[in-house]
Amino acid sequence: MSKNNQDQQELRDVLGANLRRLTKGLNVTQLARDLDIHRTQFNRYLHGESYPGPALLARICGHFKVDANILIRPIDETPETPERMALRHAINEGRFDCAGDLPLTLTTLRAFRSTETARFILAQCAGAVNGCEFDLLVEEAGFSDLPQNPVLILEATLKPILHEAIQ
């Protein structure tokens, strides 16, 4: 396989993996209808067999409210941006509270998906948002079944850190 073909297949594979994450638990037939594409074609994207054109990629990104740059990279390789660096600095300095601002919280959790930082932000939000919003935030952060109790979230987050420090 030539390098170009290999790169294209890797791109299709990454897109498929990210789409599978985004569509987990959703009805693919309804989703395909919402995107105005055939279910069979959408399944090809999910399985890395095909890649959407620019217009359809834009519709998919709009539907899931994600940037194409995020959708075509492995989720764990979120690109470093000035905003992400500024957020990390503010969080590390203890000067960041996004609990009252749902859009800012979502953006931040997407930038720090599946990290300790995301857990600390969720602990900050627990009790400050309603249960449905909290469940949405937990899902966006890449976690499942976190209690809406800041103490329990912090305990679960800090326990491995303290255990490692003691070792």
C-alpha cells in the first residue's frame, strides 16, 4: 500500500472511530435521516470504509457540534491551542470557575476530555447544574456514571494520585 493510500485509510479509520464514539447509543437510521444521507453510506463512514466529502463532513460536524479538526484526529490527540494553554494555566493557578457557564464548561471539558482536569471541573459543577446538564457534562468529559457529588468525584480522582505519591 502506498504512503498516500495508507494516510487516507488512517484518516478514514480515525473518523470512523470518532463517529462510533459520538453515535454510541444513538439510532443510526434516524441519525442518517437527520444528516440526509443513506444509512448504508453512514455505516461506511462508521467502519472506516469511506470518507465524506467536505459538505457532508460539515453537516456531520454541525450535527454533533464538533470541529472537523477534532473529528479527524484521534480523540486522545486533541490539538494544542492557545485557548487550551490559557485554560490549563488558569485551572492550574486556581483562577478558573466555569460552573455557572454551561457553554464554557462544555468547551473546557472537550479540551480536557478524559483527564484529571475534566474530573476537577465536573466536581466544580456538581450541585451547580441540574442532573440532566450534569449527565451531559459527564458524557462530554468522556466519563460514565460519575455521581453528582463533588466530594465523591474528588475522592475518586485524588485517591490514585495520593497512592502514587506514597509509592
